[in-house]
Amino acid sequence: MKCASTLCGYRVNVKNVQMNKLKRVNKTRIKLNGKPYKGYLVGDLPPTFAYISREEIDEFGDEQDVPGIKSWFNYKGLTYIG
């Protein structure tokens, strides 16, 4: 049996490998490494999930660049957005 530090012929420094910390706050909210995420079902995703950025006109007639959602992941049936 091979040691984990020489698995598949690659040398891994086990001291520098860090695990992610996942803490469940309630049924639909979690914290991953201290950053809060909210969970959504696929049909309940917010409309900003569908684009990277878009231009929108504000009440003064000026164009604004509205950012979309950049960080998300799926976990246990929900899509978590941070």
C-alpha cells in the first residue's frame, strides 16, 4: 500500500493541504470558510443568476452595469449563492 504523500507518483506536501470548513446555519443557509451562502431550489433561483453582467437604465436615464452572480455551487440538492 502506498503512502498518501506519494500517491500516483506525485509528491504532496501534506502539511500545506487545508480542508474547507462547512457550517450549516439553518435549513437553507451555510457558511463555507466563513463566507455565508444561501441555498435555492432550481426553480427559485434569483433572476441575476442567469447572466454575468447587464446594462440597466436608472431613474435618471443613465446606464448602469449591474453585476450578476459569480460564486455558486451545488450541494445536497440546493444551489448555494454567495
